[in-house]
Amino acid sequence: MNKMETLNNLRIDVEQLDNEILSLLSKRGELVKKIGLTKKELNVNIFDPSRELELLSKIDNNNPGPYNIESLKRIFKEIFAASKFLQYNSELKENKPFLFSRDYKSEDTIVNVNGQNIGDGIPRFIIGPCAVESFEQVQKVAAEMSKRGLNLLRGGAFKPRTSPYDFQGLGIDGLKILSSVSKEYDMGVITEIMSTDQLEEALEYIDVIQVGARNMQNFSLLKAVGQTNTPVLLKRGLSATIEEFKLAAEYILAEGNTNVILCERGIRTYETATRNTLDISAVPILKQETHLPVVVDVTHSTGRKDLLIPTAKAALAIGADGIMAEVHPNPAIALSDSKQQMNFDEFNHFMDAIETFSNKAVLEPVNS
Ligand SMILES: [Mn+2]
């Protein structure tokens, strides 16, 4: 046998051993998955560092050579890491679809807020000033909404502003104003809560907790609102992908709160013609891939009053469950978002246009 033939034969032997190692690893993987499931039943942590150390020390004692122990430890640590991945994965992916998904729940989730069933197929309108500035200001808006039969009142008491020197909101006093106006007009209050320490006190005054775009990945806040029974309106982050948006909702659902409403509010792109870019196709994607209601914030996505009617029509046409928009008795003197809030004439024109459009859409469904 020449040297070349010897080399080839040795390689064939090694390949044979590789196949055996592969089949042993596969058997090991199946066992590890069973261990993972048993650990889950026993409520034992999947990651067990002392067990890993014990196994490594046994390998050290039993090492027949020729590999040195450091190389062997590296190889086995990789096997342990891959096994942990299998265990977590068999827990998360194979046995359990995401709670937001249609695989988990095929029928639409309907969130009841003050008698309005958000997600039942009828468009809902969440209207109110950007920020709560005074009792009179909120009352005037509520009175105007009431004339149109609307009862979902928004308003910011804690304002996440880009500059720390801008108006930061009235805080708890703002919540008290929202609460007393909403009682007077029988409305549900939707307002943003920015941190976990505001939550408990805020719950006394509000019907829907808004988690704002800048807090979409504030995971401790998501968990905290998930531990309440209060409906949550979760806004998409300014730079969040749809996947990240859905996973943020998962944080809330995983804590047990099933009353989650998703809100598309525009994303940051290179386009400067609008304040943000309304990702209109996010609406049907979210409706297909989740069972949660989806609303569109036309005010913050566009930042332009001349685009509110067309974008609201587009949102309803593409399947949104509701529209959010800002209305102020006197936008020119508003303490925040003064350029993009509607005055009462503009608001009534907006509602007329959308009602006509919705009625038309209901009466004359497009056959597709
Ligand atoms: Mn605003």
C-alpha cells in the first residue's frame, strides 16, 4: 500500500468515526430535550452551572488522550451550549406558539373599553389633546367629542419630550383632570404611563394604559403593565421592526394581561415630508400575524393636518380597528404638538369625511 492509499484509508476511518459521533450527538440531543421537559415539569432551572462543572471534571478524570484537557473542555462546553439552546427552544418554539400569534389564538381579540369593543369590526376613534393642559381644555374637547357620540378620550399627563426643557406634562394632576372629565361625559381614558413607579397610582384614574413609542422596549414597564388587568395600548417604537413590535406585545401577554391593542404610529425613515413614515402595510401584517386589535395614530405618523383624512381612510380601508388623532380647542397655543392638532372645525370635518367614507365602505363593499 503506498502512502497515498494509507492516507485515504485513514480518512475513511475518520469519516466513519465522525458519523458515529454525529449519531451519538443526535441521541444525546434527544435525551437532553427530555431532560429539559422534565426540568420544566419540576420547575427546575434549565441552566445548571454546577452540573456542567461536575461533567467537565469527570471528562478531565476519564480523558484517555491524545487530546489535551483544554481542547476537550472547549468541545464539551460547545455541546453543553447547544444542548441548552435545544432545551430553551423545545420549551419556547416547539411546544408553544407565541401568545400574540394566530397559531395560539385564531379568533380576533376584542378589547372592551368603556363599552366600546375595540377589534369587533366597527371602527373606533380615540380622540383628545396631545397633552392635558387644564380642566377647561380637556372638558371642551370631551364636549365636542360627545356631540359626535365618541367616548374614548386620550390625553397626555406624562409627556416624553425630545428636549428635557419642553413641557413635561401635569403628571398626576393631569390624570385627575382626565378622570373627572371622563366621568362627566362617560368616557374611557387612554393615557401614557412612562415608568413602573407611576403605574399603581395612575390605575385609579385611567381605563387604558398607553405604552409610548419611546418605551416600546422598556421591558420592566411591559412586564409591569402585563401584571395588571387594565387594557394596554402599545405603540410601535420609532425604529422598531414589526417583529420587535410583536415581541414587545408578547412581554405583556406573557404576564397574563390579554387586553393588548397595537398602535402603528409611523417609523423613522429618511423621508422628511412627514414627521414619521406611516407604515400602512404594518396594519394587515399585524392583523394576519396577531389576533390583537390594531389602531393607527394618524397625528404622530404624519405630523401634518392635511394628511389626517387620507391616512385615516387608508388605515380603515386596509383593516385597522381604530384611529387615534389629536384635537385641541386652540392648537395655536397648545403646549405640545401645536402644529399637528386639529381645532374643532377641522375635527368635525375630519369625522364627517371618515363617517361618509366608512358608511360607503360598509354599504358598498368592494369585491376583491
Ligand atoms: Mn402629541
